[in-house]
Amino acid sequence: MNAFDRTLFKNPTAQYASAYAWVWDTEITKEGIDRGLAMLKSAGIGAVYVIPEPKAFRPQTVDADMKPEYLSDEYFEIFKYFTQKAKSMGFAAWLYDEGGWPSGSACKKIAKMHPELGRHRAAAIEIPLAKGMTYTPPENHESFLAAFTKAQDGTFTRIRGPIVCDGVSKVFEYRYIRVAFRVDHDEEFDTDIMNPETTRLFLELTHERYKKFLGEDFGTYYTYIFDDEAAVEPDGWTRGFEDMFFEEYGYDILDYLPQISYRAPAITEKEKLAMADRRRLVSKLVNQNFFKPIQDWCHENGIMAIGHVDNDHDLESMILRLPCYARPLEALRLFDVPGVDVIYRHIYPEGLSTQRVEYSVPFFPRFASSAAAQVGTGLALTESLACYGEGTTPEIMRYVFGAQAVRGINVFNCNSLHYSQPRIRPLFTDVRPGFEHLNAINKYLSRLAYLARLGTAEVKNALYMPCENVCRGENADAFHALGVELEKQGCSFDLIDDDFVRRAEINNGRLSMGLAAYEKVLIPEGALVPEDVSQKLAPFLSSRATPVAAVENENFRLSKRNLPDGATLYLVFNEDCRVQKGDIRFAENRPAYRLWIEDGRVEPFEATSLTLDFGETAAILFSDTAPDGVEPALSPVDVRPVLCGFTLTKTAELFIDRTGAHKDNVPSPQGIPAECGPWEKYFGRDFSGEATYSGEFELDGEFLGGDFYELDLGAVENTAGVRLNGTDIGIASLSPFVLRFSGELLREKNSLEICVANTSCNRINVTDVYSLFDHKHCDGHQLSATFEREVNGGGLKGPLTLKKLS
């Protein structure tokens, strides 16, 4: 919770770096670790964590065969080497608690040792009956739960004793059985996390072993251990659940098995209540028997529990798809660093994408940041990008993380890169065109994370989550619509639930817990609020929220942070895919400073409006004391076109063959005359790679002599490294593609080299991967390929201009 530090903002330490997930999917060697970490370093990646992918993980869809064996002594020895090497190279690092995902199985070891701890469900077996046949519910069968007949109108009736069939019919006999084989992985991977014995074994096999082998680095070098989307099936069951349910609620949940298994809709109030009560009990069991023991173990051993639940992109998905999240905020509050999963384009600039794969609400990152405020850490995680595809440019990365930072997310994870030779797509490896250009966006994201962790978030408004409504099978449309409208009004808000309200204290007229302190509570229309919660909320209820600032542009999203020295920091994010301008009136009368996340500059800010490119975040600091290193705000006083005849030279090209993706340097490249514009006419539509524009231009003496200049490249597809007169002046990877440099570099005659890289999409889109690779090499391919078809280009589009600043 520190005050602003100019030096740390300019060059954040590794603790603020985005952690890249490094998938270990083949034989791991010390030499391979050395090469891999050096590769990451070359792209400015400052933090990393390992996701082990053993052969047992998903053998049907994932071509992975990590060696040595997962969780063996040999595995931990090579992991110790990785730890020491990463530490010596200055990386920050996290731990990951599973071999694959979801967490909780120790990659099948628990279910193999104890089959009774495998994930189970209440599943119906259909038994056909002919006329005159008698059916008697079995007695003393360990797996039997209940049996039902189904009438022509679709209603189910429980069978309590022998029945004689009066016509051709069926009996639906519900059994407690193992979750069946799924396409992505088999039944042994999933475990029953409602059973505390599962958690005890999981901690013993994973967390305890890491602690033993890592010694003093556990809890010092490693401060986070990542738990990934542990869950329960929609019709999940645990041994004795019916007895626990009766003890909790006083009626028989077995009467409602047809509704639980979705063979019959919940129509009556009793049926809706039963569905809600079941979800609540499943959630309670998972929280107290899985998430809470893991957090307690972490606290006892000096490490922070970090992670996220599943389907966390809207309230209905969390509660209705997976009953263990009937109390989603309560589950998230059992992480020290709660998170959200953003791997399926849940966040993407509307207008640039032809489709988004799943419904999501724009404000869903607030699920994690709200929980983080309420537990008191103020740290909230995102796992982002895994299936966004190779069209994930730095501009898209800026958008995805900026949209989350303004909503309180401040611990970033980029997913993912592979230890093995990339198959279809390079992901974040050095086979990717322009891989080293990632230096710029990685520095940008480190600065953004640094700012998003300063001080504490000021959030005066709370939006009540109608969990009871959703547990009963209703939609959350009113809740989602109200949250969207609040953001358009320039309001920041957290989400609250019944558990929070019951535990919160009332201090100085605020509803408080942890770092959270709310002055106003808004309740969506139609929300079912328990009587005790309603009474406690009564003094805080409001129909209008308090905005962060008065803003005229509804595409801007705002947040405010209070720093310990009395300064305040505002983040303003443009959520539209177009350049947006808007007046903003901050309730401040102190000097203001613009903190430029792109390059670490600090300048006085005296404007009343902001112009932001798509996905751009402006950081405005109000402080009575000027930060160190404030530079004067400069503006163009003379603008000249760069009259440069270019020679275009192909320097590297991406190829995909049966052995995977390769980026080959072009031997003895031959340059061709070129002009600004798409390079398709020079290289063809299938070219993915890098090419350099080289040329010379002249300037007159009147234009020379300034202290600072800017080179504006116009439009670039997609990144460019620029050298002026033999000196690197930076990487242009974010619109507007402008680089500032010292006037000392300019001469009357100047040379310019612009190394441009496009994406891998051009090559991927013309490659028949299904004929090249077994389907196991295509895990996630179809989804990523859908996105990649939208991205096909490359080149320096220009126009190029040079601006003299004063």
C-alpha cells in the first residue's frame, strides 16, 4: 500500500511483472530450462510459473508427456533447479498446485489410490418395464438413492415400494456413481472436493512435497501457490449428502432428484427452494472442506493462496452451471488473492470481433476485486489470454488487462507458452514473429500493475448480488443491467452478498470489512433479500451511486485509489474500439500529473478532457507534492512528413510442418523497393514473419535543434522496432504508434530502419493442421482458429511524420 515512487514506476521490479504460465509438456532438462528462461528474459518477461502437464493429464486431447514423472523425487529435483536458475536470473515465480487442471486430484493420484474419492454424481439409470412387470426399489444397495416414474405430463413421482406396470413404461433409478469418461479427460482426474479426505491427501501430495523440497524458498522466493478452478459437477453428489441435507434443512432432497439432474424443471416453490438449498449445501461443503483447509494450510506455512473458481464471467454461469459456487464471493474470499479466468475472449473490444464465445458481463472482474477488498489484501488476479489465439497483439493485451485494472485487478497472468517445440501456434515463444517486441508490452503491464496496487481503492458503492434468485433458477438480468449502467455513469462499485453483510461491521457510517467501506448499497429490482440482511442494509440503501468523477463519455471506465501520503490516483480506461474524447471533472483542487504508462514519463496535467485510443488507460495523480522527475508537458510546434524511399527486406518467416512451427531467418536477404501500406503485395497473403524497412530522409536546419521529437509511424501491423541513425529509439506496439526521442539523434541526413512483425495468423490460416497433426495436437485449436481468421495482415501502413516538440 505504498505511495507513488517515480523510479519504481519507470522501472517496476519483478514483483509487478505479469507471470507467464510455462507449460512443461515433454522431457525437462537443465539445459532446456536454461534455454527457456533465457528466451523469456529476451522478451522482457519478469515472472513465470510452471504448469506441469503429465501424459496422464488429458491423453485424449493434449499431446503432453512430461518427464520426469509428476510429483516424483526426480520431478522435484528438476523443479529445484528451475527455482535456483529463475531466482539467479531475477525472475519472480509462483507455484501451481496441479498437474494440469482443475485442481484437487494430484493428476489422478488421489482417485487411483482411493477410488471412493473420485468425483461422483446422482445419475438416473433408465429401466424399461413391460405391462404387468413389477418393480421394487432395491434395498441395502450402497449406490441406490431413489427411483421415480414419469407421467405423460412430464411430472415425476417417487417410488416408495413395489409397483406393477400397467403399460409399457420406464423407471428412473438414481444411483451414486462415478463421473463418466469425458472427451477432455477421464474419470480419475476429477475428485470429490466435498470430502475433506480429498483435501487432506491433496495437500499431502502437492503442497507438503513442494515445501519439503524447496526448503527456505517456500514462502520467501515463492509467495503464491495457484489453485485452479476446482469444482463440482452440475449433478455432483458426495457420500451421505442426503443425510447431511436432512440435518441442515429438515426435508428429503432425494424427492427432487429429477430436478437436480435436469430431467424435470423446477416449477413449484418447493422445487425451487430444494434446488437452492442443495446448491447452498454443496457450496458450504466445498468451502469448508476444500478451499478453507487449503487457505489455512497456506497461512500456517507462510504462503498466500491464489486462484480462481470456474465459469466466473457472470453470476448465472457460476451458480447454475456449478452448484459449488452458490456463494461465489464466499468461495473467492477463501483466497488471499482471488481471481477471474479470462481465457475465452470474455473481454474483447466490441466491434473488432465477429463473436465472443460465451456470454459475459463487462464488470465481472469485480467478483475478484470485491473479494480482495473484503479479505483485506487488495490483491486480485487475472488468468488471461490462453485461447485468444495468435491474433493477440500487444494492443489487445493492453485492452484486456486495462479493462481489468480499472476494475481492481492488479496481479496479471499471461497464459501460456510451452516448453516443447510449438505445434500449430507459437504462443508466447521465440517462434512468434516479433517475439522480442513483447518487451514493450511487458514493461507497460508491469507499470499498470504497479499503479493498480498503489494505496487502497476508494469504492463507496456496493451492488447486491441476488444469489438467492439465481439459486432458485431465475436469471440475473436486473443485476447485470444495473452494474453495466453504473459503469456508464462513471461509478466504481464492489459486489456484496449475504455472507458479507452478516459479517460486516458498521464504522463511521460505512459497511466495513477488510479494506472495504461502503456508503451506499444498490439492490437490483426483484432481488430476494433475507430479513436480517435487509434490516442491516436499510441505512445504506440508495437508488443512485456516487461517481468517481463527472465524466461525459459513457465509454470511459474510472477508478480511484487513495495513497498513504494523501495523494489520489485515478485510472481512466477507454472501453470502446475507437478513439474516444471526453471531459472529466475530478473533485480535486490540487496539482495534477499524468503518469504515462507507455514509457514512464510524468508530466503536469492541466487539461479538462482526455483523448484515449482504444484500450488506452490514462493515470492521473493528484498530489500537493510534486513527484520526482516531473518533465514539462510537450506539444508539437512543427510537423513534417518523413519523405523516405524504403527498401523492404524479409528477415524471418514462420513455417508450419509436421514437426511444428518454426521461425527461420532468411539467408542473404534481397531488398525490394517498397512504400507504406500492406505488405501483401510484396510477400503474399500467407506470409507471417518479420521484415525491415530501410531508408534515408533529409531535414533542414530550421527543423533541427529541438530537445525532443516524436516519430509517428501512423498505422502498423502489428509491431515495430525502430532504429534512427543506428540507435534504437524504441518498440512501437501500441496505437498511436509514436516514439519520443532526444533531438541529439537527428541530423540533416538521417537513416531509418523499421523492423515490422505481423502475427502468426497469416500462416496458420492457410495451413491444413488437421492433415498435419493428430487431433491431440489440436487442444483448443478450433476456438483459437475461429479468432485467428479475423486477423490477416502485416506491414508499415504509415503515413510517417516527424514532430518537433516544445
